[in-house]
Amino acid sequence: MGLFSSPSNKYSQKLQPFPLEDFKKIFRDLNVESLTKDEEELVYSELESHRSGDGKLSLRDIYKVIYNLKYKNKISENDQKILMNTFVNYFSKFDK
């Protein structure tokens, strides 16, 4: 990563299958005490709007959406980290 690289560059741009059932399950199982139900629904709807027509999403897209919500003070930095860790763990199964 260069001196002026964006943090988003560390996340893959490759679109990965993200079936709606998996997507919903992540949010059903999400247990972030500092994330209110309204914030959770906001993150869900923002990410849902970025899923491609065939249900794919990249980690970079997820990072950008979550970072943007943190930047707008819609979620906390801690929430951002926990959410990103959750999605990185989910997508890690595609790296094998």
C-alpha cells in the first residue's frame, strides 16, 4: 500500500456471492451492544442497496458503505470495526 493509498484498497473488489439468506442471517446473528436497532436497519438497507442484481457484493463495497456511515456519524468507529470484522470473516470462506 502506497503512502497515499486509501484504506479501502486492502479490501477485495471481487464480487462474491452473497445470498439473501446469508445476508439476513448475519444481521439476525449480529450482537453489537452499541449498535441500535435503527442503526442496524440503516446498515442493512444501505448494504442491500449495493448488492448487485445477482446478489453479489465485494468487501470493498461493504467497507465504503460502512465507512461512509461512520463518517456521517450514523454509526460509531467501534461499530464500523465490528461490522467489518463480521464481513471479513464471512468473505474469508471464498479465499480458500
